[in-house]
Amino acid sequence: MSRLPLRFAALIVCFFTFLLFYSGWVIQQRSLKALQLAINPHYVKNEQSSQKSSFRTQTDGTAKSAWILGNKGNERRLAYVQYVSSKDELCNSVMILAELHRLGTVADKMLVYPHSWIADEKGRWNRLLKVAEQRYGVVVKAVEPLIEAENTPAVSLLHAFSQKEYSRILHLDSRGMVLRNLDELLFNAPSALIGGVRSYNEATGNSLSDHLLLIEPSEHALNVVKSTLTKNPSMAPIDIINTLYAPYALILPQHPYNTIISEFRAVEHERYIPESWSPSKVRDESYYVNFEDDEAPGPWYAMPRSLVDKIRPKRKEEESVWRELYETWARRRMDVCGLDLEPLPLGTF
């Protein structure tokens, strides 16, 4: 019986020895990570980077090692940015950023609008800016035009090149809707001054679409863009970008990064997706859907039944997904902006 207390004491000694050893190991690991951050303060390699990334490019189908932000202070180096030149576009842009917030993005969210709006503090636009800031953590920023010229918009996509506080930004056209978190694309895409999808109407050309663009701002690129804009003040921003950078851009596949709503009305789908077509699967895999459609109005309009019957997909599954996407957009518009759909102007379609 006298040996039991001795054995119990030995177990206690072993237990506390193990705790001492384990605490020392933890402190050592923390010190090692701190040293890694000191050497490379911007990024730390993801511990799971050895796993195969799901990021895909159209060029070789492979991806570089995955990298994640190292600490809270570096989150401002990556951002989603919306550029608003018209007050009518503001709700659409806030909806994009609100959904990214809901999906849990860890990158910054910024909305850029004309400095001239500050003189008019009243109105729906001012309320939406406050909603973006207070509810969705959006950084709102008023800016001046890049150059002084009559035909130059106060704010455009070209302002992306002036956001030099970020190493990379992702711009999504406000006529679209986010379906999945795009952080993987923003964080993991190979480095390139410009990255995006081809213009959908130019499958054989090299023009980029303005639906989705990855941009790495720099002083040199900004100066080149401003010089080109000065010579061509009425030139569309995407045309300037294509003129300067399209031949050197990182090309992303349409699927799953840029799904066009009209694809659900199409008969053939080889141009969009080389694999077998499945409307539900495409919807589930898509990160972003754009509502550009020559035969349909913008999703902010309430389409009359006669128009819906005329343009709706003819097959049941396509029609179901097509209607669901429009209904989701309308529901988000009400949830985020408190706005119903607008009546379609007579004679528009």
C-alpha cells in the first residue's frame, strides 16, 4: 500500500514535465512564426499550399502555390473595388460589396465615387454610402477626375491604377451578382498587371471584358493610362486597357468566373464551357454572373410577362435557373437598398 502514493507522485511529476515540455514547444513555434513575419512582412505561405489549388487559368490550367495574408495589418494590400460614376449605379455596386461581406471576404472593400457629390449631401445616394460603410464595412472614397477634359467621366475603371495602397484589386461590373467568395481568385491568381476574361463577343480575339478585372496598380501604369486618356479623352476605359495591356494579360476562363445570363438561353454552349452543359451545375460552380443580354433589360427593371414569355429559355431546367437568378438579384436589391424593381419604360423592348 505504501507504494501507491509513490506511484501517484511519479505520475504527477511526469504530467507536469510533459506540460513544461509542451509549453516550451508552443513558445518556440510562435517565435519561429514571428521571425518568418519579420523576414517577409507581407505574406506567409499557407500551410496547406502543398494541396492542389482549385484556381484555374486558361493558359496552362495550373496555379502557383497558395498564399494567404500574414496578419491583420496587411489586409489592406488586397481589395475589391467598385467605381461609381452615376447615382443610378450606386445600389448595384453596394449590392456587390454587401454580398462579398456576407460571404466572409477578408480583403478590403472599397467604393469610389465622384468628389463633386459631396456638395449634395441629401438624397438616396448618401444613405446608401452610409449603409455601405456602417453595415458592410466598405471604405468609401471620393476622387477627382484623372485628367481635366470635357468628355472624361468623373470616375471610371481607370481610377483602379491610382489605388497604389493595394498590391492587387478585383473589379466586378455592377451589372452582375456575386454567387461565391472570390478571395481564392484575388489571392491566388498568378501576378500580372492585368487579368480578366475575354470579351464574350470576341471569342477569337484578345480583347478583355470589363465584367471582371484583376489589376495591380502602379505609378508607371497610372502615368501611361493618364497619357493615353489625355490623347483620347472620349475613349472608353476598357478600350484604353485593351489597347495598352490586352496582349500581355492573364486570361481567365469564362467558367466559373464570369457566367453570362444569356448563356442559359443559348442552344450551344461550347464557347462558354467545353464540358457537358448542366444549368444547375453551372450555377452552383459560378463565382459571378453578369446580366448583360441584348434581348433583355437590366435586372433592375420589372419585365412584363409578355417579354418574359418571349425571351425565357425554352427548356425547363434552364428556365428554372434563369428565373431564380433574376429573382435572387431582385431580392438582394430590396434587402440591401430597400428598392423595388423599376417599371420598364414603354417601347424599350
